[in-house]
Amino acid sequence: MTDKRWAKEARSHRQALKKAGPPPNLFMSRLSRQSGVSRPSTRGPWGVLFLLVAAIGAAYWAYTRYYTLHPTEPIVNSQAPLPSQDGPVTISTSTEPSIPTVTPQPPVVVAKPVVPVAPVIAVLQTETVVPRVIEPDSREWRGAISSIKESRTVILRGRTAWRTLWTEMGNADEAPRVNFTDYVVVGIFAGPRVPGSDVSLRDPRVTEQSVIVSYQIAEPSAAASEPIYPYHLRILVHGEKTVRLVQESTKP
């Protein structure tokens, strides 16, 4: 019961405050009590603003009134313009500032001297392509005994064929290195011959269509029981033409 009574009194107090309006201005109430007037003073910030606006309006009216009654005198240009040799000059006598009027003259065209331009000759420098010179390889292999028993001519253009032939000849060591990009290996195997026989390759002869390498087989007239198997291999410069092996006759 005590809590309900306290809540009822608080609600009654809030309703009384709403009916009473905003709280009184303590400062203005004090000034009113000191001056003996119970109502609030009408002089406030709005009054000061009104007085300030009135003062500005009065100052503006006085300024415009003064300049309306006392206009400024026009300035007369007393200095006469100097005469010009290009044309007549008109002088204005009015009180307003005068601007000399000059008759326009046609523009003067100055002819510039024509400088002859020498023709530019472009010189094209062509690069001289020097063909690559391949030095001849003087290595050769020849002998009287070979494991290749049949007569054969060879023209080798690759490493695989060269290694196969070298092994077929009965050589246990590795085949010599040959640059088959620039060179080709040619050779002749004479087959079974009598002892004392010899086979040799001549220097190549270049024609319009091919490169001809001739070879000779020299064989003595005396016969023997055990034959030999002579051979001769040589390295030539690889070219675009076909290489041919041709046997030459040993007879005079």
C-alpha cells in the first residue's frame, strides 16, 4: 500500500508541474523585484536588433541624399594627344574622357628572302654479307688390311653412319670426330687384292652439276696366296652439289 500511495503522489506532482507551465526565470524575477515591477521587461535582444537596423537604414539614407544633392564634377582631359604621322587624329571636346581615333593603315607585308633548300640525298648503306669460309680438313685414313672384305665406295653425311662404318672396319677405338654440318666423308674399299696392291683417292674435281672424286687401284702382276683388303678414306668440304666416286684406269 505504501508503494501505490507513493506512485499516486508522484503522478499528481507531475501533472501539477505541467499545468503550471515552464519554470520562472529567476534572474528576471530578481530584477523585477529590485525595480518594483512585477511584470517582465519588454526590452530584450529583439529590441537591440531593431535599433541596430534602424541606425543602418538612417546612415544609408543620409549617404544617398548627400551624393544626390552634390554630384561629382566630370574630369576633363586637358592633355592634347600628340600628332601621328600615320594618319589624322580626331580630338573630342566633350567632358568625357576622350580616346584618340587613329585611321587604320593597311598592314605592311615584308617579303622574306627565299633560301634555296639543297636536295637531301639518302645514301643507303648496304651491309656486305661475307660468305663463311670453311677450311679444308686434311685428315684421311688408309691401309692395306680392313675387316670389310667386299669392294665398296662410301659417301657418309652423318655421325651414325660414320660410327657404324668405323666399327665395321674392325677398329676398337672410338670414331674420330667429324663436323658433318660442313664436311662429308668419302672412301673406297678395294676388296680382296694381291699383296702389294694400293688404292688412292685423287683431289676432287668440281663441275657444274657435281663434285667428282676419282680413285685408282694399283695391283702388281705377281700373284700371292693370301689377299689383302686395302682402303682409303678422306674428308671433303660439304657442298650443295652431288659427290660422285669414279674409278680411273691405271693403264697409260
